[in-house]
Amino acid sequence: MSSAPEQEAVADEPLAPPADIRPGSPTPLGARYRTGPDGVTGTNFALWAGGAEAVELCLFDDAEHETRHRLTELTHEIWHGFVPGVRPGQRYGYRVHGRWDPWTGARWNPAKLLLDPYARAVDGDFGALTEPSGTGSALPAQLYGHVRDWPQQQIADTVRDDRDSAPYVPKAVVVGDDTGDDGSHDEWQDDRRPKTPWPDSILYELHVRGFTMRHPGIPEQLRGTYAGLAHPAALEHLVRLGVTAVELLPVHQFAHEDHLVRRGLRNYWGYNSIGYFAPHAGYAATGTRGQQVGEFKRMVRALHDAGIEVILDVVYNHTAEAGELGPTLSLRGIDNRGYYRLAGDARRYADYTGCGNTLHVVQPHVLRLITDSLRYWVTEMGVDGFRFDLAAALARSMHDVDMLSPFLAVIAQDPVLRRVKLIAEPWDVGSGGYQVGAFPPLWTEWNDRYRDTVRDFWRGAQHDVRDLGYRLSGSSDLYAWGGRRPYASVNFITAHDGFTLRDLVTYEHKRNADNGENNRDGNNDNRSWNCGAEGETDDPAVTALRRRQLRNLLTTLLLSTGVPMLVAGDEMGRTQHGNNNAYCQDNPTSWLDWSLLDDPGWRPLADLAARLIALRRAHPVLRRRAFFSGRPDQQGGLRDLAWFTADGTEMTERDWYTPGATLGMYLSGNDISQRDARGIRIVDDSFLVVLHAGAHPRPVTLPGPPWARAYELLVDTAREEQPGTAETGYPAGSTLTLPGRSVMVFRAVPG
């Protein structure tokens, strides 16, 4: 289809003649400031645009005046050129020429200014400028390569829109290598990574903006920013809690969806990436002309100095350009067929992500884009690992999920990436996309089987404890193959999507009306229990039960074998008031309420979390590097793991199938099958953890010799405040009453 005749056409204007531009180099991709062989300084620009007919580099001054430079050099499908005098801080974009034929997947439109996929900084916001629409404000129509409001809906995306998008889009920014935000040299090599081993790791999922926006100890001008997260007041909480790594919700440059803008909302979580090298400009306190790069690095350095690793939640499965009716912001206008998986009808997109498009990772240049981005964040930005959103989509070859796919193969042999922490969200929304337990040995995985089992146990929905035994002991049924270890399982009960921990025991039904989708969005199966009243209540009995349930859930998570992941604020009773899909709530609904730490009702929960983490970090028996064998070691000691019924006898096969809500787990510290770096056998204390999900008190007999001579009580979730020191006086073989819905943690005193 041709362009609409009534529009002001700019796409067919003659290309600007080459200016003072030199051939430059096709590598590296992106914009790199450098000194040429003749001593002239400038910037080399390189853009992969495989099927394009021509590429224009567009430079912008502070008055938004645009100067176009035609790139005349083409090497291996990469358009490139060196422009003398262009320095860090220069804003730029591209216009790419080619055929407009959506029916065959060709969507080139030079009227649209495009963001460089390799831009290392972005100035501006795709959602900053809006226009009136029938339902409110909308993203400007100029952002779309097609005429968005074409009356014939069946061909709406096939009529080209020739209006210039440059005034409405952010610009890429040239960034100097190894420079601070003021252009000074950044001594990045002085940074010391914590390099926490996987078994010793405790993850803490947080949102840069949400974690800092309401923190009273952070200066107001730094709240919501990388600098705010680096502030001592923010670090103090992380250090006190004892976590070893923060898992940051997406910090790649992202855009806001039109349907949110129309409802007066914004994308808060950030799972709508458009710049895989650029720290999101909206989180920068120091400026967006490249300053955000130095600010991000200083945040990483501050976290490292505090002994905390930085893991990024990354979204390489799709981009913010959505489906065929989405905007043209970058890849779609550079080479739509080269970057995206297209359906049988090339006008449409293969959508394994539920977000309208899927990156075509099998393509070498797409694979290069992703791996170049990952290496950049490790080597130049200092991060320690990645959590891959919808990782199964990246593991698809042509159609099916393939654990020998090019993406996984490249990661496995990459000398940089194979050494960092790699976490898969092991599913996508396509056929065969659920792959929990299937990723290769290099990877760890979010274990939703753990989440569901623990939720079901504590809400009383499990008929027996078979599955619970697997989850508490590292999920060997899922991960004990191919040399994988217990730390392949990232154990979590809550995550950014879904109820918070407090809401999990407060609501049985989601309350997402504020999202503007008539409560249709978000999961309907939350495996939650409101403890007898829906929503917040003043009933002291219900409130006490809910807080006990929170203590039960935290204790279970932090004492399970595997890698625990907490969500920021769960340790202090954060609530989203029943919203289980707060992706568009950039407001106090999602921001941490730090006043909870001053509330006598919630402060003990944070104290318990810190106590449990300290216990875990102090005892290797709680951080096992190998799966339990269930057999005595070579010295003829006890079994490394034993299970007990409420009457103090070892579980039989029949007991695992018998309905019940009480389980005792004995972890033998004297029978750990691992050695330290010097080859010396590791010996630790032994622990007994008794979990009782029944509503009523239950007599429990403590296992007698040879398991222990006596027991010391360390944690009792039936109590608001935990004992200051270990309580003694529990002889082996004695019987005590375990309160309804509670956990007791004992240290075994050897005989």
C-alpha cells in the first residue's frame, strides 16, 4: 500500500549529500568516540541494517535542529562512517530507507527517526509527549510507521505514515569510553566484585525507583534514582538484612505502551525494553546526556563496596514496538524482517511473549546484539549476572524450545558470560514453553513449583507432604541431572508479579481496578488464603494469624535448600492492597512504605528475616552445594537428611502418602558430603525444622538419640518476638506442643 496522500510527505525527499564524513569502521557497532589515525577526534557510527537501501545519520543540536549525514560505506550489511568533531554528549538517531511492503514484512519508513540499538545513553522519553484521543491522551501518531487511525481497520497497518517523528522521540547520546558523567576518567578497574558463590547467595528483587521513592533517609532529589539506591541509607537496610545480591527490575531503556498512556498510566516495571545498552534515563538524578552511565556505575560500585552483587532482570525476548499495530521506534524501522520472528503471514508477528512480538534470536545479528549487550553490562557497567525474562522464548530455535539452541550454545562457550550468574524464567506463553528443570547445567531457574507447593502447604491445600519434602531439600526431582546442583533452584514465594507476601495472607481475590482493565488482568489463581477475612481488618485474631503466616512463609523460604529470593518490602509487610499486577502503578501502591519499619507490629518481621538470613549465612548445612544422599557418610555417621513424623519417628514410604500437615526435617551438619577449599571436610551444627500447617496445636516428639542429646530452640514463629538467645531445656525424646500454623527451628545438641 502507498502512503496516505493528504500527509506532509518527507520520506521521498532526496538524500542529503555526504558531508565531512569518513569511511570509518564497521566495528564496533554503535557510536564510539575515538581518535583517528591522523589524530582527528570524532565518533564512529556503525549500524546493522541488512536489507536497507540507504541509511542517514541524524545529528541534533540543543535547539533540535537536525543535520543529516548519509552513510555511504556498507560492509557485511553494516552501514558505517566516521564524523570528525562529534564528541560525547552529541544526540543522534537514524533514518533508514527501503521498501514499504508490510505484506512481505518490509516496513522501512525514513520519516521515522530511529533509536540506535547500540545506544549507550538515551535523552528523552517516548511517553513524554502525548496527543488527545477519544479515550484520553495517546502516544503521538507520528511515532507509528503506518497511519494509526486509517478507517479501513483490516489494512490499518499497511498504509505508510510519512509524518516526521523526530520531534516526538528521544535521541541516542554519544558516550565516551570509561568516562564519568562529567567527562572525567572513571577508575572503573578499582571496583571489587563480591563474587558470592551460588550456594551462599540470597537474592533481593527490587525496583530502583520503588525502593527509594519514599525512603526518608535519602535526599529528595535522589529518590527514585540510581544515586538514591547507592545512598548509605539504602545500603544500610540491605546490609542489615544480610542479602548478598539485588536483582533489579529492568533498567534497560524502556517505553510506555499506548494503552497505558491513554489511561493516564505509565509502565512501571519496565518490561518493555527499547535500548539494550542504555540505563533507563528516567532513573538518573545527574542528567541524561550520558551522565546516567556514570551514575549507574557508581551505584554498582557502592553496592559492591557493601558486599552486594548486582543482577539485572533483562528482557531480550521482545521489544516495546509490540505487534503490527505498534509504534516504529528502532528495530522495526531498521530491518523488520531481520530482527523479529514473523508469522506465516509476514505482515504479522510470531508472539511467544504475549507482548506482540518476539526477537528472532536464531538470526546471527540478533544473537550478536544480545550477547554484545550482556558483555557490555558485565565488562563496562560492572554487573554480576542476569535474570532472563521469558527465557524459553530465547531458547526457541525455529519454533520449538531447544536446549541446544544457538542462544544457549553461545552463552555456554562465551568466556565472559559463562562466568556470571545466569537465571532463567523457564517459560514463555507459546506452545511447549513451560521448561522448569530443563535448562542446562550453567543455569539456575526460578522454581515456580517451589512457590506453589509452599503456598499450598501453608494455606492448607495439600493432602500430604510428598512435594513439600522435595521443595525443602533442593528440588532434586527437577534438578538432579547433568551435574546440576541444588542452587539451580531459585526458591521464591512471591515476585514482582502477583500478590506481595502480606497480600498473600490478606486477599483471596485480586483488586486490580486501578489498572483500568476492569479487573481482567493479573492471575486469578494466586493460591492465597485471607485467614478468615477478605482485605484489611481490625480483628486482632485475624491480624495475629496473618503475621504468623508471614513468619511461617519467611522461615520456610530462608531455611530451604536452594537459592532464596525475597521481594523488597516483603520483610516489612509491604502491601499493594490486593493489586496482583501493579505493572502500571508508578505511585505509592508499588513504592516501599518505609514507615513500616517504625511500626511495632511490622518491625519484628524484618528482625526475623535478618535473623534467619544470618543463621543461613553462618551455617553451611543450610547452604548445601550438593544434593542430599539420604545415606550415612563413609565414617558411618548419621544420614545427611532425615524426615520425621510428629511422633518423632522416621518417615516411612506410607507416611509420605498419609494426609497430614506436620513434617520434621533434620539436617545433619556432621555428615555434609563437601569439603572446603583446602580439602578439609566441612562440619557444622545439625538442625531440626518442624513445620505444622494444621489449624490446631499438635503434640510433637523431638527425635531421640542418636540424632541428638537435646535441642535448643532458635526460632518459634508462634511468637511475635524471637528469643534473644537459644532456649535450652528440650531433651531429646521429649514431647512439646506445637501451636497451630507455626514453625520451630532447633539446634541439635550432640550426645
